[in-house]
Amino acid sequence: MLSKKAIIDGLKRVIDPEIGINIVDLNMVKSIEMNGNRVNVTIALTVPNCPLANTIKSDVVRALMNVKEVKAVDVELTSMTKEEQDALAKSIQQRGEAKRASMMIEKLEKGRIRNVIAIVSGKGGVGKSFVTGMLAIELRRQGHEVGILDADITGSSIAKIFGLSERPTKGQSGINPALTKLGIKVMSMNLILDDPTTPIIWRGPLINSAIRQLYQDVDWGELHYLLIDLPPGTSDAPLTVFQSLPLDGVIVVSSPQDLAFMVVKKAMNMARHMNIPIIGLIENMSYIECPKCGEKIELYGPSKGYESAKDFRIQFLGKVPVDSTISRLSDQGKLEDYSNLAFTEITRALRLSIEKLIKKTSARQPIAWSKQ
């Protein structure tokens, strides 16, 4: 006969993917009801709108279906109260599990992705997401298989500029990423939310887990390039990407202002500190071209990209102009309609920079650049 103890033992095999402790010991199991061979359980998530909710739910169903005599499982998800969250945090701290869990950072597998490249800025407002999008577009136009992981969890914009809104679907090998008109694979939190304007008010550990899942649980297939759009700064999200994802290198984006370069250098120093190769520097909003005479006007002051790249002993990939067409097409979700010779040149320089980087790393094999 089916017993409650057998159900509890089954639930003890379900581990919270963020904390690393089973859901019974975390007091996440709020009720268990048995009706013949059917089991109904209520699970309280540690936070509302948990990005790992579906993972926990499927793990519960899988664990209980492995219990003898269980034929069907219904799972209801709710969330802990503030008092329950506080009690849980205190319990974890007392057990010393928080420190243990924070140290369990493993590098994820690369799979069938040849180049995993993060786009960083250090400072917001320099057009990092636009640069990420345009690099993906140019690489795709040149015949490469390309994907974008929007790791800016709290400020996602990649889906918007590509005009994507449909939810990703579940496939046999994981979540199927959204596809742009050109066939660029995209995964972003805004594609998961019911309302893209819903604020994501999460602490660092949840953001870290979400980034790992957006990479690991998505069926990226075979890619020449996976570009990762990072949030500005040097906080939890960039740290998670640098530590967890199998990066081949980073591309740094800045604008001409001294303030921007001062902050961007923090991101470059962070990459250096964590032994992540810097592929090169792109200066966005470098100038504006007069539509009548063609004169290049340095709207934000003299260009400092080449000198800054030289100081850091990295490749200067090129300058990108200010263009009002970019804003209009991004708002319309039609960034793929934009083209600019600057990005064609930057993409060519990017590939050369990666080739030089590969030659310096004996463990890597040369890349076949043509589409396969």
C-alpha cells in the first residue's frame, strides 16, 4: 500500500538547483494528499516567479513516478511567505550550506558550440546590446550559425530589437530558442515572462542560476558563435558567466567619453583577473556623419578607442557611428534590416583577432570558418 513515508522519501531525492539541498529539508513541501495511486503535492518555492519553477516541478513528478504504486502525480506550486524565507535563510546559514553552495561553481560543457564570446561594457548606455545584435547579424550574413544568449536578466533588450515575442518551446533535447528572420537563435528572459515589462527583482543567486539555465537547458545545436550579452558592471551576472560558461574570450564595448573608458577598464581588468582572453575593443557612438556633406563629427569628443586598446595591448576592432536609423529599427524590432560598412569591417577584424588568439592557445584546433 502506498504510504506517506514513501512519498516523502521520494521527495527527498528532489534537490533545489540553486541551494543544493533537498526540498523536504528546505520545508518546501507544504502538503501531500493521496487518493489511491494518485498523489497531489503542494510545493512552496523559495521566491515568487522562480525561474527554476518548471525544473523543480518536473523533478518532483519524475521522483514520485519512480515510487512504487504511484500512477499519477499532480503538483501545485506556491511561494514561501516572508517569514518562511527568513527562517530558511537562517537555517541555511546555521548549517553552513550557503558557503558550500556558493563554492560549487562548475564550468558548463561547450557542447557543439565552437566559439562562446561574451560582450561586455562595464558601463551602461554605450550600446552593448546593439553591438551584440549587429555582430550576430553580420556573422549570420557571412554564412555562420549564430546564437545570442541575453544574460542581462534584469534589463533584457535583445528580444525587442529582433522583434521576438513568442515563448520558447520544449524540444526533445531541451528548450528550443527563438529564431530571428535571418535564423539567429535567441534566448532571453523576456521571452519567458508573460509581460516583458514585469520587473525581475531577484538577488544574485537567482540571477546566477537563471543564466546557467538559459545556457545549459537550451538546445543550441551546432553553432559557430554564441554571443552572450552581459549586463554592465562587474557584479554577480558577469562573474557567473566568467566562472561558469566555457568562454573563448570577451569583446569590450565603449563610447568615446573618458568616463565611459574609465568604467570599461574595470571590465577589462576583471576579464584579465579571471584569465579570460580579451578579443578586442569596439568604440560605439564614435562619430556622426553629416547627411549633407559627409563630414564626420565627433559628437562625444575625440575618439579614444585605438589608444585605449593599445594601452591594454588588445586589438582595436573598429568604430561605430551614431545613426538615428538604429533607434527606429530597434524600436520596430527590425534590427536585421540595418546594415553598415563599419560592422562589416569590424566582423572581419573580429575573425582575424580570434584566429590569432587560437594560434596562441595550443589546446585549441583551428576553426573552419565556412558554414557547414
